[in-house]
Amino acid sequence: MAMHNPPHPGEFIREVYLEPFEITGRQLAAKLGVSPSTLTRVLNGSSGISSEMALRLSKALGRSPESWLKMQDNYDLWQARKSVNLDAVEKVEFRAA
């Protein structure tokens, strides 16, 4: 089932992990072994979760790497559905062999 307006993983990280536990982005970046600017781009939603970042987040925060990637996929697909015009796309008809 598709989620209505799913959050970007960076928003989720801020709201579920950073703010309630008073962890800074710089502190989390150090735990993840990435530069603060790399994590800031994720937290601000200007970068997505890569496979590598999903592995790092899984180790540092819990949740499976697959769940981090699924969250990113849900967000990306929601954004694409809002902006991609499919009117010019035609279905390909396949004949039985």
C-alpha cells in the first residue's frame, strides 16, 4: 500500500532520532563515519539515502538497510508521481510467441 506523502529519510532521522535524543547532525555524522556536510545534505532532503549510507544508518541507528532504502524509494516514487507527465507514454503491446 502506497503511503500518502511519505517523509524523506532525512526528515525521519531528524524527527525520530536527533531531536528527541538531542543528538546533533555533527555527532551522528561522526558515528556514521561521514562528513557533517554529507549528512546535512541527507537531513535537509537534498541528497538521498545510498546503499552505502543505508548500511551505515543500519549499523548506527538500527533498522535494516533495506528499510532505509525502501523509505527513500517511497519518497522518490511519491515525488515522481507528482511531477512526471505520463500522458505521452504509450503502453507496449506484446504478441504471444
